[in-house]
Amino acid sequence: MDDRLEKYIKAHRKDMDDKSPSKDVWGTIKNELKDDSKQRYLSRSVIYWRAAAVILLLITSWLAFDKLVPNSNGDSVEIARINPQLFEAETYYISLIDEKREEIRAMSQKYGLGNDFLHEIDQLDSMYAVLKNDMATGDEENLVDAMILNLQLRIEILNQQLSIIQSIENSQQDETIIL
């Protein structure tokens, strides 16, 4: 079918080449192209304005949220101002404690052990909060030592709990190998 069309076009090429569109057709096409470019420009500007409005809304929301919601890091900011070394130690130890807690929670759920492992840590958390409150009124040097000791003790307990859970895991793996 393509061969017949090609042959037809070649045979009648002279009949088709002598005809050209009027100048009005090209003018109309040119005007339509100009109108489309204006339309595109308007739509791009609308998109930019919308994006700017969304960004402004997000920034405003964030600032309002930051002002209205009480800052949970207020104690940390206070500690950083009073004793920067304690702030660094607290940041380090708390990140370690959070990692180990999550690891214990995951392993406890995996082996159905419950959350009894974290009970001692919760008690040490409340003792740490009391030490933090006493920081403004008490003997700073002794309180800093007590706070760091509390953090170290929590990490030590978490490490012991992790080793217990890992020994439970190993014993369960041994049982499955024996079976």
C-alpha cells in the first residue's frame, strides 16, 4: 500500500507542486503561534505565583507553629547556657540511649518479651528530670556529675538488657537448629 502511495505522489508531483497556500494562511498560523506563546507565558507566571504563595504559606505556618507550641528543648537550651560540656555529653548519651531503646523495643516485640526491660530506664529518666530541675538551684558541679552518672548508668543497663535479649535470641536459634 505504501508503494502505491509513493508511486502516486511521484507521478503527480508536478500537479501538487504548482499550488501553494495563500499569504493569509501563513499570517494566521503566525498569529496563532504568538497567541500560544502569550498563553504559555501567562500560565508560567501563574505557576510561579502559586509556588511563591505555597512557600509563603509553609514558612508562615512553620513560624506560627514554632511560636505557639512550647519548645520541648527548653531545658537543653538552658543546660547549654549553664554548662556547655554537660550539653555535649547529654546530647551524645541521649542519642545512644534512644538507639538502644529502639533496638530493645524491636527485639522485645520480635520475641514477645514485653516492655518490662525498659521499666528501670523509665525510673532513671524520672530521676534525671529531677536532677535537671535542681540544676538551677543546686550545686552545679555535683549535679553535673550525678547527671552524667545517670546517663552512663542508663547506657550500661541498656547494654545488659541487649545482651540478655541476644542470649535469648541465640538460645532460640540453637533450639531451631536442634529441632
